[in-house]
Amino acid sequence: MNASRLLLAAALVLAPFAAPPVSAQERSAGTAIYTCTNAAGRKLTSDRPIPECNDREQRVLNSDGSVRNVREPSYTSEERAARDEAERRRNQERVTKQEAIRRDRNLLARYPNDAAHAKAREAAKGVVQDAIKRSEQRVADLRKERKPLGDEAEFYVGKTLPIKLRQQIEAVDVSIEAQESIAANQKVEAERIDALYDAELAHLKKLWAGAEPGSIGAPPSATGKPLAAAAAPASAPATLKR
């Protein structure tokens, strides 16, 4: 191996321990003293960046001993990525904590006591319960409409029903099935609203008892807004009049 190759190999071996370049700010500030404590616990001082402390902070002092600045560790690309990811997680945790505090404070302002929360629950369920009543009433009306059609169909036992009568019966049956499905979905929605308000109430009770906002996790949001199907039931197919 010739001399140039030996020099190149030596440079590659020593590269991780080489001191990072002195910044323009440090050069322009005049004479500086670099000081740090290495991995072995020994305090080191130099008039230039200290290679043994590349993995840790180095204080940069003025000639009078005052701190000019702090030199950050020299990181590898993997170390920088890990550091950035840790910082991202810390920032996300901070944002999440702030959001939890804001949410709990808003919750306390909206529901200062059990009565206020119960009133909101009833208002949210009221929309759904009204929709259920409308669907059930519509089913009852359709069944009344269906009865004379069924009575008329009895005259054709063993015979082919007239097309018009058959279409009327089918239309009413489809309407009844649709309204029953809507009512069933609305009942599920009422149960969902109750479950959300139950979870929110459990959370509120801890806050009312003195728990710090943002310290007890996040409850489901009981917004009081029913599903679109509950708020505005789909129209049933129109029946054919006799």
C-alpha cells in the first residue's frame, strides 16, 4: 500500500474523532476557550473545539471566563434523525396535553353541574325520539292501509291477483319495511347517544371532584348531534291509491 493510500485510510479511521469546523461567529468573536467533561469524567480545556467531546455540549468561554455560547454535540445522521424524532414526539405530547386542558375547560364551562349535562342529553335524544315516534306512527298508518288490501286479496285465493292490487300491496309492504328499518336505526342511535353521554358524565364527575383539566384522558365527544338518518328520516316509497 503506497503512502497516499495509508494517509487516506488513517483519515477515514480518525474522521469520527475530528473536531467540527469552527463557525464564522466563533472566529469573528476572537480568542475562545473550549471546555467540557469527557466520557471518562475528565474536564478538558482547549483553544479549539475538543474532539473527545464531539458527542456532548462544549461551553465556549471568552478570555475573561464568561460564557460566549454553547457548542452543540456533533451528531451522525442516525443520531440527528433520532433526536428529531424525539423532539417531534415531545412537541406532539405538548400539543396533546394543551388540547386536553382546553377540552376539559370547555367541558366544565358547558356543563357546570349534573343538571346541565342531563338537560343536554335529553335535548340530543329528543330529536331521535321524535323521529322514532314519526316512523312508528307511519308504520301504524301503513298497516291500516294494508288491511283492506289484504281483505280484498282474500277474494282471489287460488287465483292470480289483479296487477293493480298486487302493486298496491307490494308498495305498502315495501313502505312498512323501510319505516321499520328507519325506526330500528334510530333506536340504535338513541343508545349510542346515551353511551356517549354516560362516558362524558363519568369524565365530568372527576373534573367536578377536583381533577386537573387535561389529567384524566379524553372522553368520547357527546356532541348531541344525532345521525343524519335520525334527524331526517328517508322518505318511504309512495303507495298507490286505489
